[in-house]
Amino acid sequence: MVEGGAAPSDKRLLVLGAGPAQLGLLEAAHDRGLHVIAVDRDPLASGFRLADRRAIVSVEDEPAIDRLASAERIDGVVAPGIDFPVAIGARVASRLGIAHPLDPQTAQVATSKLRQRERFVEAGVPHPRYRVCSTLAEATAAAAEFGLPCVIKAPDRQGQKGLGLVEDAGALAEAFDLARGLARSSVVLVEELVAGRELTVNAFSSGGRFHPLTVTDRVVAEPPAFGVALAHVWPSDLPPEELAAVVEVAEAAAAAVGVREGPTYTQVLVGEDGPRVGELAARLGGGHDAELCRAALGIDLNRLAVAAALGERLYDGAFVPDEQAGGACIRFLVPEPGVLESVEGIEQAERSSGVAWVRSYREPGHVFGPFRRGADRAGAVLAVGDSRKEAIARAERAAARIRFVTADAEALV
């Protein structure tokens, strides 16, 4: 996969995040025998079991991460699955003078929805129309321009934080206040809603060459969990010519942002006017997209991301499938609100035909709120099959066997 073979076990990798979105990469780093330092503010983060050292630190605390990276004498740093620490990782690597797939300037653009869109405008990358709004009056004017429903989002958040679908004028003020309250800046984005399908292009760039790997259909929840994925399904059932256009705009987006090395995760909206880029992330997808890629194509995106973080040179054969399933599906598990008492049926689900793995994200005692964001999901199933249809059916059967037993949180007070 990499020239010169695997890295020696004395290489030290700093991983920003140890939650569900980082499990696949932590497993890949652990399997390589690297010395892994994992950072997460949650002392119960499930990925800590795969680390040699755990640091109970927020992935947004750049000074603390800087000190940790220096003290641990790291050889590489990576932020898989979540946006904000991508830029922190690039800056830390730059200050330490170690290899990193992104320079700080590119990483900063990649983690700002606003800066991305400015680059898309300059490069002619198709994307939803938007307006930057600092007042409710500006947001009201933008909504009138685009028509309802429209989308309001915080430009520097992810995971559906500050994201809202405004379906009537009476809901605009509340959605605007929520987005502005959660934004790190003083502005929000108001975007037109592109009616149609959502797809994800998982790709890897090496030496400036864009390698598209899996293009998946993104099955999303209805409001109030607007934008939250319920499943990723491969292969997409779009016609080949439309899929080619989706890949083309994803490649154009990566070029516009300036990504020449490392993974990209691009959400593409396909409406009546063709594909438009919703947003790009210069990282692995947070919904087990890399694990789906390995199950579908035999290409280990997590291992590739580890290699890139350590500055290892990748050869072209790393992006050629060495096996291929007929279909693959990630199916997320959504619990009832309440205090988690137990999880039942996981072993049954794991024994189901075609199931690669089942992941439960939370331990008993965790309190699930109403389903609103990706963080409210309780786990996931990965299944493969001889066809797309069979993979979906196998994932659904496995998911139906799993039960998250919860108690009323208020009743326990």
C-alpha cells in the first residue's frame, strides 16, 4: 500500500477524537502497531480502548493539543470524522515541522462552509445559492429571494449543529437565532433548498490526483432530524452518466478548496438542474464511510489516511479495488429517548448473513435525547450482499434484531 512497507511500531500518531467517527481509523492505527495517542473530552469515548495513551482534552482546545503533541514527540496527527480539528491538526503539524497532507491555509478553507463557497464561486463549482446574513432582516430577505422551504446553517459547525429547515415564515426567526447562537462567528448562511437526492463521494487525493472510490446514496431523516443520515448505500442507483457528473463536481470542489493530498468527503445534491456541491470535508466521513469502502472495494481508506498523516508516499495501486461486493450498506440505529439500561440482540445481529459488524456507541447510563442530530444515533450496522438490494435487506434485518432498552429520564430523577 505504501512504498517501503508498513511504518515501524515506534511511530507515534496523534488522533483528534475517540468517538464513533474515529473508531475505524483508530483500529487501523492499532493494527499497524503504531503508538497511538487519542484525544477526546469524553472520558468514556469508545475509541480510547484502541489507544496507548488517552488524553481527556477537547479536540477544539488547540493550546492543549499543541502542548500534548510536543510532549509526545509525535510523527503525525490526524482528525478523522469531524471538521473543526482538521485545521488544528494542520497547524500543529506545521508548527512542529512534521508531514501533513494539508497545509494550514487549505485546512482553514476546508473547515469553513463560507470560505468553501467563496472558492466555489471563484472556480465555477455548482452549489446551492446562498446569502451571508448577520441580521434577521437579511435572513428574511434571503428566504424571500430563494423561496420556502430554505436552509439555515451555522457556517463553522458540523453534525447538524445550527442546521435548520425553514418551511414557513413563522419559523425563520427561531432557526436564525439558533444558528447564530451556535456559530463561532457572528453570521449565518441562508441557502436555497435543492430538492432531489443526496449522494456522498468518498475519494482520496495523492500527488494532486483525485481518486474517487465510493459514491453512495445518502438516506436522510425527515425533520426535525433534518440532514441526519439514516443509511449510506453503495452503489448508488443513479444512471452512469449522472454518477459521472456527481464525481466531476466533487473533483472540482476538491481542486477549488486546494486539496492535493489525503481523503475528501463530499456531499452532492442532485436536483433538476444537475449536481451541486453541498459541502466538502478534507477528512474521512464520520458515518463509517471508510469501513463501507473497504467492505465494498477492498480499499482500506482508514489505513490510507494513517499513511498520509505520517507522510508516507502512496503508490497508484493503493486505489485499485482488489475485491468488490455487489452491494454494501451502513444502517444507523436510532434509540428511543431516555436513559440507556441495556442493549439487546447485538450477538444475533452479528451472526446475521452478510453482516460485517455491529457497533453500539453508548454504555448503560447514557441519556438519549430526542432524535435531532447525528450524535443522537446509538450505533450502526455494516452489511454486504451480492447486490445493492440484498445489502440493504441484510442491514435492515440485522438492525431489527437490536433493541436499545431505555427508561424515562424524568422518572429516574
